[in-house]
Amino acid sequence: MISYYQMLVEEKRQQIRRLSSCKGELQGKQGEFQSKESKFSEPELTARTWHGQHASKFESTRESGILTPYLEVSGPQFQNAYSAIDNKITLLQSEIRSLESVIAQLRAQEAAERQR
């Protein structure tokens, strides 16, 4: 019975390790993602490169249709993912503490039975 609970504890620790690893990879991807932000304003539109009504429309679309959603992904959506990972890790840690408490109780019961 104790070995079953120990196995559960190890599974939960493994899940925490995987989540922590995933979070680290995600942070790397976020940095990579954010480093590309400047690409959305290229090419810069000037009177020498492109101007007029179509250029204004293009610039407006680039700002509201591309850059704004990009910033939403690179900021709040990444933060939501980090929060979800952190919440799951906290839940797993709580479950581990509960399982370790059960293991301690079972060991105490076994010790008490041996003394009889």
C-alpha cells in the first residue's frame, strides 16, 4: 500500500519536472518571439518608399491587424500560459504533501502493529 502512494508521489514529481522544463522552453520561445517584433514595422514607409492612400491603409492594417495581435500573444497570452503552469505545479505540490502525509500515517500504523 505504501509503495502505491510512493509511486503516485514520484509520478507527481515527474509531472512537476516536465512542467518546469516546459516553462523554461516557453520562456525561450517568448524571448525569440519578442525579438522578432521589429520585423513588423519593416519596411518603414516614407515619402521615398511608398506613400499615399494605399500606403496609409497598409500601415493601418499592419498596426491593427498584425502588430496589435502579435503584442497580445507576446505578452498576455504567454503570461496566461505561465500562470496556468505555475497553478498546476502548486496543485501538484499540494497533492504531494497530502500523499506524503498518507504515507507517514501508514508507516505509523505499520510500526504500531509491529509493536503489538
